[in-house]
Amino acid sequence: MFEQGKYPCYHELVSKITSKLQVTIPKAIAEQYGLKPGDEIEFKAAGDVIRVIPPGHHKRPRLSLEERLRLFDETTERIRKRWEELGLPKEQPSDRGWTREELYDRGEPR
């Protein structure tokens, strides 16, 4: 996959941050993603990590509320039909030994 570099104590896919807070993209990564000098990359916080998004990475367009509701309704209908095909009960069982509300209390001190 990636060949060991000149200095074996440094892995090729690791970069240091300079005193000017600049980062060098490892050559193997730059080649893999077609990055060139002058390209703008996006840094995005993602929990405990930072995602580096290369140029030309197309974000999915955000769907409108109406479109999301339409897709939700279509999915719900497919699931309802599938339940009917499988002969599953239409109502949730009431004697399962727990309530939905109890699920939200799990892991919390009592």
C-alpha cells in the first residue's frame, strides 16, 4: 500500500503542525486524492476528530422538509406492507414486560 519513507521513525501518513499552524499533506494521500499545490481543503470538526475534505467533494444537497416527509411516508408505507406480507401484528404487544418510557431511563441513576 504505502512504502516506508526515508526516516523509519516517522510514518508516511503522519504530519506535524508547524509553528505557523500549517500541516503538510502526506504525498501518498495527496496523490490518492489528486491534491495539488493551491487547492483549498476544508477542515471539519467531527466529534473528537478533524475531517479533511478535499476539493470537489460534493456535499449532498439538503432536502426540503416536504421532501423528507414524503420519503418518510413512503418508507413507512413500505414497512407497513412488509409487516402485512409477513403476517406480523398491527398493534404493539402490551404484555412484553416493559414500557417504552422505561427504555429512556436505562443507564440513569435512580
